[in-house]
Amino acid sequence: MYRYDEFDAGFVAQRVSQFRDQVERRLRGDLTEEQFRPHRLMNGLYLQLHAYMLRIAVPYGTLSSNQMRKLAEIARKYDRGYGHFTTRQNLQFNWPALKDVPDILAELASVEMHAIQTSGNCIRNVTADHFAGATADEIVDPRPYAEIIRQWSSQHPEFSFLPRKFKIAVNAAPKDRAAIRAHDIGLQAVRNENGEFGFTVFVGGGLGRTPMIGHKIRDFLPEADLLAYIAAILRVYNLEGRRDNKFKARIKILVHEKGEAAMREAVEAEFAAGERVGLELPAAEIARIRAYFALPALEAKKPVSDRCERRRGKDARFSSFMLCNVAPHKAVGYGVVTISLKPVGGVPGDATADQMDAVADLAEDYSADELRVSHEQNLVLPHVALDDLPAVYDRLASVGLATPNAGLVSDIIACPGLDYCALATARSIPIAQRISERFGDGARAKEIGPLKIKISGCINACGHHHIGHIGILGLERAGEETYQITLGGSGDETASIGQITGPGFSSENVVDAVETIVSTYKALRRDDSEDFLAAYRRVGMAPFKEALYERSAGSDI
Amino acid sequence: MGEIITANRLIDGVVVFQAEKGWVEDFAAAAIYDEGEAAKAALALARQDEASNHVVEPYPIVVEMRAGHYAPKALREAIRAAGPTTRLDLGKQAQGQSPRSLARA
């Protein structure tokens, strides 16, 4: 893991003391709310529906045991005993008091964490594949690049007041687990014909009220040019992006209006003309940062664990856990374990302080002290020996975290929605809870197969509904919650925006509508190996539409 | 129908409601104004409390009679006055402070 050097530590400590002073001045009345708001937002502090909300950055989703324990401690001491892991690989506390926030930030700084740039029109937390550094299918660990971008973009004088927020994601496996094409900039690490590392660059993806899939503007960008090229993109955006209309200010609108070819041309021209001194990444610096992310020393293991296989043979639930929640590791005899934060009927992404402590202990005992947060609101133990899986599973089960549903129908992404969020127009958590209760995490869910349901409580799309295989958008119509459904969205390497089925559904009927969609899929799939997305892409919207609006009693039209 | 003035308390962000005297945490203890001049005057008073840094972002909400008690008309305000519908152990409802007429399923 990356460790702060003297500069990092000094920088974060300085920001804590600056914010402490700003809070004191606000509480004394020396600053008005209008003057204070930009300062609190730059430190991740929002005012939400019930209270303040503090969003803490988890850079590229990587956490140590020690950091997780600190989050648990803060949850107990300053909040309500739990935290919410978000679709941006961050953590949110929903109830902190303003007077306590400087102390919380000081506690975070003590474990090399902060809340800087988790809000505001700046470059936000850089996200990455949550299996990074462990997964068998990556060509390189993408996190060193994310860390380099993080360092470069922190308090960047030119890019701290962009037209709108700016999100960058990095992926390095053929399987895109970081939804890079739904980001302002998506970077796919690739190797060229000479074996050199570089990036395929996507620009102008994004969700929200105008969903767009990112455009590929570079096939291969040498890694040394990473920062210079990102700077070129940001310069074009900073100059040409719209500042007159908040809803048209994201780079996706610029790319859409300008066109892919013109955007590419503008970026390449800026890149060619730009001052690259100080921006070219020296190989030695990349190597220095990469060293922090070295694969931990893992004891050699047999490819198949007898202990694990024995347990698998006699415990169906453990077997399901192995199937859904354990992914292939780059080291023989190890697995990447997803800890589902989606217990049936639970709140997606929530973890209690006790669960955080338990996960931290597991990481310390079985996963080289490392953890990841996924944008799918789950946690990951990246380096677990297959021999240890029965013990890890049992300990997870003892704290309610062994739900064997990763990637299944009940592994639902949901934003906080109207239960917490000041911007929301409808609740999303209760819909997720009811869907997961309907389908469960057992035989029925397994039989349905891979299915991503994503729910947002407003058009800002924090719940990524546009890229859900089944997407649900909560809206308010005449004082009532109503839910629009989209089908066929995907955030992976085959990214697509879901299509609206038709008129929305009431809260009462939306779960039945999802069931109708699932039943329709099951009836028309070629066989069990054709998953929902593949089937939808083969048959299109028509059979689902017909089932929802012509045959089902569940529709509200 | 009437109006209540609500805001968040500066120091801790807690949702508060304007009462006859000062601000209260319990919706049931809030002052209810007729829509129009009375509510406007109350909001003006709330803005003074904002200027003196007691509360943040005061605004009026519409309330209506339900089952003999006042309740916020909009779901958003009902949730804000009670707490998350998915965690009844959190927010005002956990302290017995939610609007009395709000029956939760």
C-alpha cells in the first residue's frame, strides 16, 4: 500500500488545521454559511437531510486493517455506529456534528486518510478495479497510476475550479470492473506490440441526467505521458466546458456537442503544444510508486485446497460462497474474496462498526493486511489462501457478512435515496431491501444467474441505474414515489446505457415489475449459461415490454 | 394546511423547527403558521437566527392535518422530521420525536 511521505503527512495535517480554524470561525460567526460552504465541501462535508454528512476518500478503494479500524472507531465515537460504503469507493458518515469534524479529520490523518476533494468541482477520488493488485486477469496493477494521478491532482491550482466535478477511473484487466466508460476520463491499461505499458483513453462518459458512454480518443498513450495527456484533456474542458448551466457543465456534454473527432483533435493539439516539463513521468518515479503496491509475500500453495474442497462437498452455502464471492487470484492457491454488504433485507453498503472491526481483523489474519472497497458497495479481502477460506467464511458468517450473493440479483447497488439525501426524489434503499427479500441469496438467486440491479433515488444517478442490467430510477410524481425501469445497461467493457421500459411503477408495484422482467428472461433464455444481459441483447426490449405492460397486472398505466 | 419553519442547527446539523420561542428538535412542538403573512414573518425571524449563526438554511414546509395531528405534507419533510424509514433506531423517531400522525409500515 502507498504510505505517506513527509510531504503528504504535512499537507494533510495542514489541511486539518486549516479546516479546524475555518470551523471555529464559522461557529464564532466570523464566516457566514455562504463563505463557509465552499470550505466544508472541499473537505467532504455536506449538509444532508437529517444532519451533516462526511464523505471520506478511500483512494482507489484500498484500505489497510488499521484504517478500517479507525473508521470503526470514528463510527462509534462520533457517529451512530455504522458507515456507508458508496458507489465511488468512499465511506460516508451520516450523522457527524460540525463541531466534531476537525477532530474526525485529525483522527483520519493519523492513519493517512482524509476527505479532501470528495466534493466540489475538482478531480475527485480516483477509482480503480476493486480486484486490482490481486486479480489473475490484470496485466498490471492500475493503482500506482491512480496514486500518481491522486498526488498530481490534489489541490491542483489549475484544476480545482473546473466547470463541474471530474471523475477518473483506471482499470487494467480485460474485464472492466471499474466502469471506466461511465467516467469523465476512463483509463484502460494496455500493453503495445513492444510490450510497453500505456493506456487506452476514454473521455466524456458519465451518468446523471444525461447518461453517456465515454468515447475512445486514444488507442495507446505511453505511460510516461499520462499526466500530460490528462492535463491536456482538462485544459480543453476548463476552457470550453460550459459554466453557464450546471446541468450541461460536465465534460460529457462538451464531448457530445463538440463531437468525438473534434474533441480528439483539440486534446491532441493541446497535448502537442503543452508544456510537458515536469509532467513527463520518469520511469524511476513510476517504479518508486509501484513498489508501494508490490504483491505481498504469499506462501506457495497447492492450486486446489483439500480443506476447502471437503467443506465445499458438505456445505451448500459455503459452496455458493465459493462460486459467487471468490474470484481467481494471480497467485496459485489464493482467491480474491468479495464480502457482500448486501444481506437479504439489509441496506446496501452499510457496515456496522463491529463488522468493520471484524473485517479489519480478517484482513490482518488472512489477507496481508489489505482490504478493498468496490464501487458495487462491497468489501474485498484481496489475498486469501484457499486453505483459509473455510475459516474466513465462518468468521464472516459470525458477523452477518457471509452472504453468498456477489454478482447475483440481490447484490444491488442503491444510493442512499430519500432516506438520507437532500437531493433525492424517492427512496431507493427500501426498494433494494424488498427486491432482495423477494429473490433472496439462495437457490432462486443462483438459478437466475448474474444480474446487476442498480437503483438511484434521483436523476443524479449515484446508484448507477443507467448501467444496471435492470436499472431503477426513483422519481416523484404528484407527491408519490414512482419508479422508472431501464433494461440492458452495463458498466463493463461492453458498456451500454439502459433503455426505459415505458411508464413508471408505483412503490407498491415496482418489485412485481422486476419479478415480471426476471420471469420473462428465464422463459426466453437459451439455457442457464445465457445471462440476463446477453439474453436482453439478443431479444431486445419487446418481450419485456409486452410482459410488463400488456400481460402483467403489475403495471400502473 | 399550515406552515412550519425548519432548519438545521449550525453546531451539529440536527434538524430543528421554529417554536413560539426559539427552536425545538421535536416536530410536535413546532409553531404552526397560517400560510401567507404569518409564515413570511416567521421565516424572516428565522433568517435573523441564521444571520446570528444559530441555524442554517431555514425554509418553510407545508403541513396538513392527518388523524388529528399535523404532519408534513411532502414525504421528504416527513422523513426529515422522523428519520430514515429503513432505520427506525435512528433520527428523531428513535427519541420519540417524529410527527405523531406518521404511521410507519
